[in-house]
Amino acid sequence: MEYITHSEKETKELLLNILDLKPSSKKATVFALEGELGSGKTTFVKGLEEVLKIKIKSPTFNIIKRYEIDFNGFKNFYHIDFYRVKSVSGLEFEDILNKKENLIFIEWGSNIEESLPKDIKKICFEYLDKDKRKITYEGNKNN
């Protein structure tokens, strides 16, 4: 599905309207966000702040940012930025993926494509102009 947003507010609101945020029965629920710098990935994730009752900060320098939450059966929210990463070695990434109580949003997942789960949900962002973004929700990457 393809969407056009015209403001940060619309981009944040879109997240709650298109994503089914319920835990998987076996492993973490994972979304991969792809798009050029400034295309709206972090803004999109910040749409969760009010619902999860947390203040989300960009994980660019930390790589993995974990927040404790209590939402729809999720206990942890992970915001991960693999922009500068080519390998998940030493990051305990596999442990994070294996816990069904984890909700995970990954920016630049294509940098570690071979380490991503097969049932990941992919969202692509395209910068159209200062206040306009195209957001494409592809669902599972293997669909």
C-alpha cells in the first residue's frame, strides 16, 4: 500500500493507522524502515510516543535504543539504526529477535539484510519535497 503525507503530524499518525501492533506467537514483531536520509523514518517511529508513553530519540549514535513498555503484550520497544553497521556481531541482535514481547523498528535494515528475520514487515520512505513523503508499506518482505 502506498501513502502520501504532507506533514510530520500526518507521517506520525499514519503509523497507527496502517500497522497492526500485536505480538507474534513465537518471536519479536519487526518492522524494517528503508529510505534516504531525511525521508521520514524516525518521524514515523515517533508516532508511537503517545501510545507507548515514551519519548523516542534517534538511535543513530547508540545503534540500539531499548525502552521498557507495557503495550498490547509488548514489554520492550527497540529502535535500531544500522546506518553505520555492516554486521550484527556482538550486538545481541539475535537475542532481541527471539523474544515475542519485543516490538522492533529497524532503520537501514538493508545494511544487515542477511541477519533479518524472514517475516519482517517492510516500510519504504521517499522524500518528495520539504513537506511531502511517499510511504509504502510492503508487509512481509517475502510476500
